Amino acid sequence: MEPPDEAAMQRINAELHSVMEGAVAAQRKLLEIEGTAWSDDRLIKVVVGPRGQLVGLEIDPRAGNRMNTDALARTILATARAAAEQAMASAREILDEDVPKDMRGLRDTQVPGGFDLTDLLTQTDTDLHRIIHDEDDDEGSGGRR
């Protein structure tokens, strides 16, 4: 049996080190993401963090005079979704730049219960909630709908 090629091992080690550094850099960038959106009438501003969680909300006092509470709630939700979509677009850009495609996820064919990092970071919590519950329904019905 031949000893391993030391130069090849060093190249593999250097490549692995580079991938890990890229993953750490991507993680830092992902944690810093914010999405900001304004309502069409510019009376509501929503800021969300990297996972779409609300981190800032500004409501112009005139909004209360122009909208009833239902309209205000719908406007806030729509504006928050727009901010979350902006944050998800930023996450997609970071993943495309810093994380090799083959490191982004493991599909069901590779690992039971596989995942995809891009899907996880670029879907709203509402979408992920629906997906999870759809999968639970599929499993409960033996995979049939």
C-alpha cells in the first residue's frame, strides 16, 4: 500500500480551510442582514432581521386617521412581508457568493429528512410553517393526499 500523496493532502486541507472560512464569513454576513420596506403611502416603515423577525416599526400618526385598524394591520403585514423578501434576497446573494453550491444542502436522496440551506434562509416563516405542516399531513396520510 502506497503512502498518501502529501501534496494532494495539503491541497485538500487548504481547500477545506478555504471553504470553512467562506462559511464563517457567510454566517457573519447572514446575521447582519436587515430588510427595510415602506408602505405604498410611506406612512409605515418595517425593519426585519435576517429571519424576517420584526426589529423595527414606525407608524406615522397620520396612518390612524387614514386607515381603520383592519386596513392598518393588513398594511403592516404586507410591508413586513416586503421587508422579509428583501432580507431573503440579501441572504440568497450571500449564499451565491460565499457558499459553494454543493455545501448548501443535503437533499432527501442523500440524507433522510434532508434540508437545503438556501430554502431555509430564503423563505418566510409563514412559508416554512406551511411547508412543515404540509409534510406532517403527508406523513400522517402515509404520504398520500
